[in-house]
Amino acid sequence: MIAQGVPMSFNRVLEEHEVSPELRKIYAEVRASFDIPYVPTLFKAAAGSPEYLRAMWNDLGPVASSREFQAAAIAMDEYIRSEVIGGGWKFGDQERVLASQKISTGDMAVLAGVVGVFARSLPRLVLFSRLMQRGYSGGQKGRVTPGKQHPALSRLVTLHIPPESEAGMRVWLLFSDIKRTTGAKYVPSAFRALLPFPGYLASVWIDAKKVFGDKEFLRARDEVAKRSMALLAGLPVRDHRQLIQHISAEEWHEVEQTVDGIARLLPQFALLIAVWHRSFALHPRARAA
């Protein structure tokens, strides 16, 4: 474990066993605030600067739990789904692909549910990453009302997201292609979750690359990014540079590069996961669409 207060590396995401008890507590609060069964890469990467993560979460944690943020997140989710349905994008028959990988029908429903977890969380992360950017760009005024959440999913379920280091050669090649194609520094959690299923991961990535090459999908990605900025109105963010006095210019640069890189990619991944989720016939919305 790396001692509390000591700057860490931004070269990889940091798992719970690698950080201090205080940061593990923040990880738990993140899960509860977003009511998701995993800690998103955005926070595990930001843990490269413990002082930044603590101050940022102290400021924005209450915002993430507020009624206003939840309303904005619902609006973001609905907008993404409308873009996906309007665009008509779908992956191949997911049940057939999974059957070819010898996955049972019961496990197909489990995997569809896992994809649904990411489809639910990514619209919230699109918004939250923009708030983080506002924090080191001077902040903004606003006011929020405390939410009355009773998180169940985050308390009942833990979703294991394997680290990239556990990838075998086949998966490592896929991960390398994902990062090369998207420009991502870290492999997104939704893809790392499939590490135990390399055949299915390969199929998903082939479909994803086809969607990424669609000009209308890229237009929708840009529209999601624009909409996310509009939905930030009224959400308060303090000036994080003023809050944190002891971070060097070099460390701030690393923080900005890390958050900016993830924030840039989140709109397209939020759309992509919604397309993936819609491609399951087991998913009620997919049947309706």
C-alpha cells in the first residue's frame, strides 16, 4: 500500500487494496453516491493524486448525491437513449454470439445485466467528469438540495473489474487495440469486465469499431458532449485550485491530463454501451425498440 499523502503514479488505475484507508472510504462513498457496484476508472485514476481526490470529492460528493444532479443524470440518460434509438445502431445478435461461446441462457441474462450497470452509470460519469473539469477551471456558482437516496445495488452487489495486468496475450492484444483506436490511456471498465470471456470481448470490440466508424454516431457523440455541458447549469463547483494549495504545477498538469482524457471519451462510450445494452433481446427496452 502507498502511504497516505504521497503522490502516486497516473500510469494506471489504483485498486482498493493499493490505496490508503481514507481513499478506500472515498471509493465506498463513490459507489454509494452513484449506486453502482464498482468504482469507476475516473476515480481510480484520480487517486494518482490523493490530495486532489480527497479535496475534489469533499466538494463534489454532496453534489453527486443531490436531487439536482440526479435529475440532470436522468435527463442525460434519456437523451443518450433517444440518440441511440434514433440512430438505429445495434451490435450483432448478442444471444447468438454468447451461445457460440458456450454461455448458458441464465448467464446471458447476467451479462446483459452487467452491461445494464454500465449503461446506467456512464451518463452520470459524463456529467461528473465535466464538474471535475470545472473545478480546476475556476468553478461555478450554484445550489443543490440534498438527495434522499437509499442505495441498494452498491450495498448488495460487488462487480469485479479485473485490472489490465491480469490480461493474457489474446486479451492484451485486444486491450492494446482498444486503447490505440480510441486514444484511451486506460481500458474502460466495461471491456475489462469481459476479461474472463476473451471470445465475447473480441466480438463486442469488432461491433464497437464498426459503430465508431459511423459518421452519424460521431455526430451523436458530439451532441451528447454539448448536452452534458448544458446540464451542468446550477450545479455548484468550488475552485479546486484554491482548495488545494500544496499540489505542484507538475501534479496539476497530470491531474488535468488524466481527467480531460477520460472526460473526452465518456460521451462516446456512454453511447456505445447504450447501443450494446439495446442489442440484447433479453433487455425489455430492446424488444420495445
